[in-house]
Amino acid sequence: MQTDSNRTPFHGVVAIDGPSGSGKSTVARRLAVALRAGYLDTGAMYRAATWAVLSAGIELSDPDAVADCVRSAVLTITTDPTAVSVRVGDVAVDAAIRGPEVTGAVSAVAGVPAVRAHLIAEQRRLIDAARDTGGIVVEGRDIGAVVAPDAELKVFLTADPVERARRRSAETAADLNATAADLRRRDTADSRVTKPLEAAEDATVVDTTYESIDQVVERLLGLLAQHAAAGVEAP
């Protein structure tokens, strides 16, 4: 993977979408490092919001209470790809938000329209701030279509469902069949409010099933170079 320290910093937005297990988080961070750009994990924001709701003992079946809790919570997420951290108030929640309790509840919290509106506004604020100081790679779901529709490059990463489950179970040391079932559940739940399995009309679809992380990052750097050659702002 190219990591030339002389590379001109990227001044723009790369939107990376895709389902869980497609590799988007790792690819996005590696790409941000290569571009000397910021990195925003929008999924971590929804997980942090979910942690806040669960910690407050709020029933997930009460959307108004869920939304009020999220709006009042102080969520802080860094955009440095080499030092990502997430806090709710004064509490570091990096490990807690990846646990099974949050994972099982995040789709319900993210499905509340007022929660999505609040967090999307915050995501756009972070993106706009990054434009003033450099570029940013943003990953999640509906990034290219909703959060950053004017991104310089939109990419949709996908992978075979079996490979997605294998990757996720390797990360979490969980049973493969249970992981596959959980991914199907999350895709179904998230599809009620987003389109996690559909690429934005102007996105480039990249199948990561048989490619390494480095190969995918190199491909995205190549796409940015093509945009630069076509007159689109790029590194």
C-alpha cells in the first residue's frame, strides 16, 4: 500500500458504504492514513448513542425518550485515523460499544428518525470542519446517498455473505453460524430505515471477497487518481 509521506494531503470527502463485514472500517482507516486525511466512523456514533440509551435505562420501545437521551448526550469522536476514540460525556466507550448488548440494540436506536436526524447533522458538521482543514474519509451506511451526497468519491464495498460472516466472527471470536445469523438480522433491521445493501447511484461498487485490505485501498487510491485526471479534486 502506498504510504508516501510526500503525498499531497487530500482536500475532499470520500464516502464509503457497505454492509457489516465488507471491510469498510479497516479500508476507510487505511485509506485515510494513506491520504493524510481525517476518518469518521459513523457507526461508532450510533453505537455510542445506543450505549447512552442503555446506560440510562431507557426502554427501546419509547422512541421519544430514546431521541431525548441521544440529543442530550455529549458524544465525542476523534477523526484522527491513527488514534480513534469515542466518549460519552467523560466515559471512554470504545470497548463497550462493540459488546453484544450494544450490538443487539443499535438497530433499534438508529431506527428512530429523530436520532438519525440528530446524528446526521453532527456528522455533517464534522465533515464540514474537515473540509476546512483537509479531507476526510467517512464510512457507514447511506453515507454517499444521505450524509455526504456531494462527496468527491463514493464507494460501496460488498462481499459474499459467507465471507462477511467469517471476517466478523474472526474479529469477535464468536461462533460463525451465530455471526451469520446476526448479520442477517442487522441487515434486515437496518433496511427498514436505510439501504445498507444498495449502492448510491453514482457510487463505484467494489467486491472485497477475494481481495486483501491493501489491494482494496490501492484500488481506491487508483479511483481517486482517475478523478484527479478527470479534473475532480483529489490527492
